Amino acid sequence: MMLGKTGLEVTRTSFGALPIQRIPLKDAAYLLRKAYDCGINYFDTARAYSDSEEKIGAGLGDVRERIVISTKSHSSTPQELREHVETSLSKMKTNYVDILQFHNPKKVFLPGGDDGMYDELLRLKDEGKVRFIGYTNHSLARAKEAAKSGFYDTVQFPLNHLSSQGDMDLARLCEDLGVGFIAMKGMSGGLITDARLPFAFLRQFKGVVPIWGIQKEEELNQFVELEKAPPRLEELSSLIDRDRKELAGDFCRSCGYCLPCPVGIDIPQAARMSLLLGRAPWEPFTTQEWRDKMEQVDKCLRCNHCSNRCPYGLDTPELIRKNLIFYRNFLKEKGL
């Protein structure tokens, strides 16, 4: 499919490369290459994803001209932006990136701005190091502003069957404007356990390209099989309704912007432990390792570092406290 007005032909099933930072380089290179061999041609990463870009270079460097790559810069100055782009190109063994996205900034950068960010990216584009300009965010208002500005080729935003009407309206707005819509968080950070549901749901939006976060070969195989025989949305409506009833609303999406915690709390997992215990085999979350992690919540300083950084406005300290209470009661009920 065409990604907005870019002219870039990308596969509807595409690869989100955030999770590959958690696996060894050899395994990541194998997984990326298998994705390519299975027909996937679009790979999304970021400078902030530790060694993800290096792994893309290792696994796909020799087929660079046959794939589409987007990466992101979380830079705050034009000089840092240029440094990020140069580093990304080196790590990925390429001399250009198809889409360079501003990574969840607190504002929408525009040409002629005092910050100089957009103008620097234009210079990088003129130099042939960047082909198209994108914007990623977790704020609906900022994502909408970027789309409507006319200065962004793509917008990346969370979207799945748990999304609000406003989120879905953004996807349709982008389609109307010819802005490519890249859907992140398709599995809502692991809370969604049936991939068929977001897969079928997102297919109803003609201009939306989901980037599925893939870390394991079985995950890749699952999305490849779904692509071969896409499930019908109407056949899954009852399951989608169930998920929306159980999960929609104020829950942690596991975006990770709350981290690092000053006292080492695994906030994304702690903040949604009650949901994880209710929707997945619960035994893996009751090991001594997980008990120690959850008890770390008791050390919360209520410094509000996490809540101030949460793009969804959650009262994170209160959320993790409630989940700790739930966790302790769950262990008691199970006799553990």
C-alpha cells in the first residue's frame, strides 16, 4: 500500500523494531531477515531504542534498496538532531533514511521556528540524508496539529481496537489529508492477547500501516499467517467488545516514558499487573523475581517524575499502589 502521499510502497504488515533491542544481535538479525524473506518491507526503529538500529544494519544492510526504513530522533537541538541522523545512518549501514520522525516532542516543530528543528531537518533532506519528514506522539492534540499543519508526510500514533473515537478520527483525518498514518501500540504494550483483534480492526482504515512490535519468531510467524488469511472484523466483534469493556479507559499503555524510576520500580509492568494477571497465564508473574519487583512499589517517593511524563495523564503513583494491593491479595487468594 502507499504510505500517504510519499510514494513509498509499504507492506500492511510491517515491523516495529523496538523489541529487538532486548535480544542478542545474532537473533535479531535472523528475525529481521526472516521478516524480509516473508515479504515484509517496512521497518521502524528509533535512535532511542539502544542497539535496534545496529541490528537493522546487521540483518538488512545488504538489501537496503529493497526496504523502507523509518527512524526517530528525540533530539532537542538542531545540532543534536544532525548528530542523531548521522549516527542512525552509520548504525543502519545506509546513506539515507526514508522517514525521519521527531520522537514524541512536547511541541509541533514548524518551518521558521525559533527552535530551528524543522529547518535543520529540511537541510538534512536537501542533503539527501532524509527523504520524508514524520512526527510521532502520544498526545492526540499534538498529533492532530502536526497532521493539519501540512508540513509532515507521516504521523505515528497509538491505534488499536481499544482506541477512543478521537484516535480513530485522527486516522481518518490523516487519510483525508494524504498524511501517512503509522499505527504503533497495536497490541497495547502486551495487554491485548489475541492479535487477530487489532489486526482485523486496523484493516478497516485504508491509510493505516501498523508496525507490529516483534521480538520472537513465533510472533513474526503469527503476523505472517494473519497477513496470508486476514480475519474478518465482523466475526470478531464480540471479542472486541469484550476487550473494550475490560481494558478501555485509564490504563497503562507501557510506552515507557515514565522511566527511569528514581528507586527502580518497573512502572509499566507494575501499573498494569492486575490486568496482566487477569488476561494471561498468571503463574509467571508470581515468581520470587516478580514479587520482589512488585514490592519495590512500596519504595515509591511520590516524586511525580512518572506522572509528569505520562502522555496519558495517569496518576501513576496511585495506579501502581493499587496494583500492589491487588497483587498481594491475589497471592493470598492463590495460597502463595
